[in-house]
Amino acid sequence: MGIILKKLFLPTYLHKRRKRISYVNMRLTAEIKKEMFTEHGGDNKNTGNSEAQVAMFTHRIKHLTEHLKVNKKDYSAEKSLIALVGKRRALLNYIAKKDIFRYREIVQKLGLRK
């Protein structure tokens, strides 16, 4: 009679045959930004703090990394990922030059290598 479809227990981004790929929403919403700025910058209005900027770049890098695991040929996203990593590296170098203890704290808190 009808074909019974098996339900796969894979997340949708791992399913190869879907045309539209949806994965966990990791976009930066206003609430997530406020949370990050209060956690790393001290206040949700302190958006220029270097630690808050590094945290925001790290979140975006993780999002783009997940996107590129699925869409391997998205070269524009790959280029923007490389640019973001460079910006984060420059900010981390700045923090390390100004205060090494803040640098070590932010690297340990965000789980970055080094």
C-alpha cells in the first residue's frame, strides 16, 4: 500500500538528502549578546570590552565552523571564518600585551587552545 518511512534519529544537519539543512540555532540574538556582555564585559552596555568582543567572535567562529562542516564548498563563509579568527587573534594579542592575567582567564573561560 504505502511506503513506511523510517524516522532517522540523526540531527537534520547530518542528514545528507535534505535540501534545506537546519541545525541548532546558534545565531547571535540580542539576548545572547546581552548575556555575553554581562558575563565577559561586566555590564550588558559595555560592548566594547575586549573580553566581550573575543567572546562574541568565539561564538560566531563556532557557528561558522558548524556551518562549514555541512557545507564544505561554501568558500565565502570559509573566508569570513579566517577573517574572524584573525580578528580574535589580534584582540587576544592585545589583551596579552596589556594584562597577561586577563588573557589567561579569558582563554581558560572560553576553552581556547594555548
